[in-house]
Amino acid sequence: MVTRLLRLTLLGALATTALCGSHAWETKLQEPADTRPLPVDAAGYAIKDPSREHQFRKRWIGLRTDSTESLWPEKTISYCYSTSEAKDKLAKFIKQATMLWHQAGLHKDVYKYKEVANPGGSCTGYSNRANTLVINVRTDKPYMDSTVGLPLLNARDTEYKGPTMNLDYENARFAWTARGQAVVATIAHEFGHAWGLYHEHQNRYFWNAPVSFANGVIFGDKFDCAAIPGYMEVLQKAIADGNGDERLLCVSKRMADKYNFTAGQWLPWRTFKSKNSYYAGQSYDDVDWESIMLYGSSDGSATGTPILLRNDGQSFQSNFRPSLGDVEGIRTLYEPANSFSGGFPVLPNSSKSPFYTKFINMFKKNKGC
């Protein structure tokens, strides 16, 4: 949270507002983040390692941007804090989390974060609340979550007033320790959602039947739904409802979400933006195993056993910094190639630019200044 671009991105017009995040991932990370800076080019973007180029260019999934209103205007997340306590406790960790994205290659002069209102009523009652991310200290549930992208106001969801991010300070307060660096990574994961990314493992092209009929070979054979917290309680409620919903609790994300069952954070989305998806999910190389949007096999397990393994039986781990694929996914959402006549623009300091020689000569001429 591609040459075969497949990282989950925003759903353009959601019937209901999606909140992504659960205790299955967001509060169980235990290792420190790797904060070594990546080498960057003159424009400030991460320099790509040719040996990994094929890996990050083939995947990400996110919002299906049927409308530009599903994305943050001017590539800027406008935010504020619901209370003074939220700002006092979380501001420094928010800064660290956004720095992880900058270090991964999401340029800080292009992708920005702007605090637009004072904490408290000025924030929650802000005149542009519908386009402002309100950051809360979570006290009702032991996990973190965030709306995905910038959902439109929906007449059928009258409780939705605008995007929110709920963060658990009881975990965040440890963020200066080695263990707590994982909480900063968790907040970075939530900002991946805020920009428009879904969970890497929720790509339906990776799953096989009956969860998905996309004929994926990555996931599905070894999904232990019973290891997800709350399984028995939700199962009993679904049975008591008498609608046959229990048959779909571990198959349909929509049904899991109906019962607030966190299997909905594992099961694949039916609709999302992707590129060249028709041949994805046929190789384990199609998955970005380095994505910060990926849950680990046993994250949040109620039994201590894996919730999800690869179909070949191998487990996989959570990550503590955004991958190049994560950055590529966000950039593809906000910098669509078809918005430029010749694809992505080429900067004059690139050797591929027709103005490269002139650009270099200008610097040679003025290097004594």
C-alpha cells in the first residue's frame, strides 16, 4: 500500500467510502524502517537500478480514476488535525512517514502535504472539509486506517464528510525506538492509501477461483480465513442473519466488509486501475514483494499461523519503506502519460532530451558565476 502496472489505485466513483487499513497489518510490524537515502537524479527522482527495472515497472494497483476529483488537486494532500492532542502526539511521526515517501522517490517539490487549518473545530468544521484529510487519534479500535484517495461526497453515505486518517497513538508514541520505526512505516502505509493505492495482495489478477476468476496463480490455495481475528463471531452473526452470507464471508470482499470483518483487507478488489492486467498474476514475479502496501503472511493472525501464503507454500513479509513500484504507481495516477502529447515529459537534463546539449552548454558557459 508496472510494465504490467498493477498496484491497486483509486476507485473513481465509490458507492460507499472505502477505508483501508486493519490490525492485520497496521499495528503488528516489529522491525525498524530502513531509512538509507536512495540516490536521486538531477530532477530529484530516485535513480533506477537496471537490475530491478523489470520488477517495479510491472505492478501497482489503485483507484480507477474515472474522475480527476478522485485525486488530490495539484498533487497536494491538504490536511489538519481533529484535536490539539492529535497534532501534539502525531505531527513528528507524520513528518517522518512522509519523508519515507520522499526518500523512495516521490519528489517533495511535486508531491506535497499542506496543513490548512488549526486543530479542533477549525479543522473538523473547515469550509473545504470535503477536500481535507482530517487526522484523528484512534481510541475506539486497535488499528489504523485511511480513506483511499479523495472520495467524492455521496448522497447515499450521509455520514461521510471528507477523507480521514485514524492513527493509534498508543503505538505511535514508541516511534523513536527501533521497534517504533515500524509505526512510522505503518503511517507511511496509510499515506499510500491516502494518495490512492490499495493493498498489493488485493489485486484480483493474483487470485484463483472461487475468490477470483481471473485465473491468477499467486494466491487463493492457502488463504486461512479462520485465522483472521473475529472469524467465529462474524460467522455466527452471518448464520443467524439467515441470508446465506456465511458462504461468502471468506470469498467476497464486499460481503466481508458488510460484516466489518477484516478479511476485507485481504480479499481482492473487483474494480481498480491497472495496466496490461490481462497477463498479470501468471508469475510470482508479477507481485511487488517489496511494496509497503503488502501485508505479511502472518500479520494480525489470531492463531499465530499464516493467514495467507503463496500458492507454492512460501510465506512473505511486510515491508518498512515504499518500493520503487509504489512510487511508480502514484506517479502513474497523478502523471498519466496521455496527459502529455508524447508520453511522460522529458526534462532537459536528461540525455534523451533534444535540449540536453544546449542545457549542458549553458552550465559550462556559466560555471564561473
